[in-house]
Amino acid sequence: MHDWAHVMSSTRGQWLPGDARGFRSRDHRVHSSGHYRDRPPQHEHAGLRRHASKLASEPVELDTEPRAVVGAALLEKLERMNVRCGALCCARTHVHALLLTGDADAVGVFGRAKQFASHRIRERVPGKLWGASSHVVRIRDKAHFQQTVKYIEQHRGEGAWVWVDPSLRSKTRSDPASPPDAEAESAKPRIPCNNQGVRYLAIDLGDKRTGLALGDAVMKIASPVGVIEVPIETRGGEALLDAIAGACDEQLGPAGELVLGLPLNMDGSEGPRARLVRAFGARVSQRTHRAVHLQDERRTSLRADERMAQSGLTHGQKKARRDAIAAAGFLQDFLDGLGTPPGGGSNEEDPGS
């Protein structure tokens, strides 16, 4: 458990030495009679507060939408660095992350993620976003690990953006720090088809373009409908979320649901890309207020290439349609599994739940 670290960091201008909440000066050289819940007298540390205010810029506070952008950016960078994140939250003035860093410098690792998030939100929060450094507490044991996950999740009640590794939500796991059991994940029951008239929009998430396909639970035929030419990094993913929300309104109406392709490894395990898709799926669900189902998309791109090989299309035409055809491929798999008895497939529901 000592390989895990609870990393805490604040935005710029928060937790100033000697501020009105009663925090101590650097290295506790000046003692305070109070703390952040029981503030000291206003006159105490007045000179220190004046000195700190001259050195500090305007405090940075994140509104609801920027919290989601910063949180998703931190998670994305950690995934790119192959650093497993157990839980993460982004609140108004601070962030918490539970990271599997091993012997690596947790402050340095999270610092690179913070820098990435700063660039992602630069248009909305110009200037310096973060405070000087981060505070790290090494996880002692299993109980400490579980308490940390619970503590981070509790920030949701304060309006924070919160993400928790889905594998840690299972109460039956003997070791909450162990990676997801691929066999157990693949044995999850397929989703019963309770609404025979529901329509589904499939989303094949890509870095530069996202394919869309449409189908319903009656005909059970998936058809490609188009491609969204919006890079996922534009405006921290917000531009793509806007485009997906618009496609939902246009293609589904008020009652349809979404199917998001999950790029599992060939052995059925989840890698960094799959975890990134899960996190983005949670954002899609929050933005559209629709159920989001995750569907194994292995081999669908290969099947799309095979389908277009004899189509007579030019290379440019194939490239433009490939992602939509891949979306239709895993949507067809999803539709074929609707209404089958439990235990027969690997569909999952709502990554934001």
C-alpha cells in the first residue's frame, strides 16, 4: 500500500501564511492561536498578512465548469504518463488525487499533470493557476486507502468534480488497490431491453475525429450517420462535448441513449486509453443527461477496413467514413446483445454512475 500516495494541491493565492484563517508562517516559525475553523483575533498576524498580500497575486477560484476541465485534464495527463489514479477531485480552490506512484516523486509526477491542466484551461484562467507545490501523504494500509477514496468522493457534496476508478467501487474486492479483474469485467450481464422503442447513438471516440452511428432496439440494425471533425483536446474537450450534445438532440430526441466504444486490450484488460474513454464518458453523461453504455470495440476498426476494402471508395472517402463505420460495428454488437439472458455478454452502463 505504500506505493500509493494521497496528493493535495491548491490553486494560486490560497492557504497564504498568516492569513485570516490563522495558518502559520513558513515552517511554523510564527505561532497562531487559531486555525481555519476557529479563527484567531483579527489583529493577530496583521503585519504578516499585509506582507503576504503584497507578495501574492489575486486568489484563483474555479467555477463548476472549469473544475470539470481541470479534473479531466489532470486525469488525461496521468493516463498518458501511465500513472494509475484511484480517485481524483477538483474543488473550488484545491485538488486531491490518489496515485500509484511507487518510488517515484509523487510531487513531481503530479506537478507535470498540473502543468498540463494549466495549459488546457489557459483561455479561461489566464496567468498562474496553481500554488507553489503539493503535499503528499503516503498510504499506510488498506483501511487508510479506503478512507482516502471515501474522503475524495465526499467532495462531490461540496460541488467538486469527482472521478473514482470504477474497479474501486466494488465492495467484493479483497484488495481495493488491485487492478480490475478482466475476467470478472467481461462476465457482467448484458443490459435487458426494457424499452423496445429506445434509440441508441454510438460514439467512436477519437483524438481528431469521432464517428457516430444510429440504431434502435426494434429493428436492431446499426447504421453509420457521420463523423464529428473536432479534436478531443479543443477547449479541454468542451468543444467535442458540445458537438456530441448537438448530435444527440438531432439524432435521438429527448429519450435516446448513448453507446460509447471501450478500447480494451486484446486480452480484455483495460489500459490507459480505456480509462480515458471511461472518464470522458462520465462527462458525456453529465453534459447530455443521458445513460451512457460502454461496449467492447475490439476489432471494429479492422472490420470497418475490411468492409470498405471492396467499396470502390477513394482513400480520402474511406478515411472520412471509417470512424462512423467502426461505430456502427460495435453498436451492432450492442444491439445484438439486448434482451439476452444475464451472463451472456460484456456491456456496461453509465460510466458516470
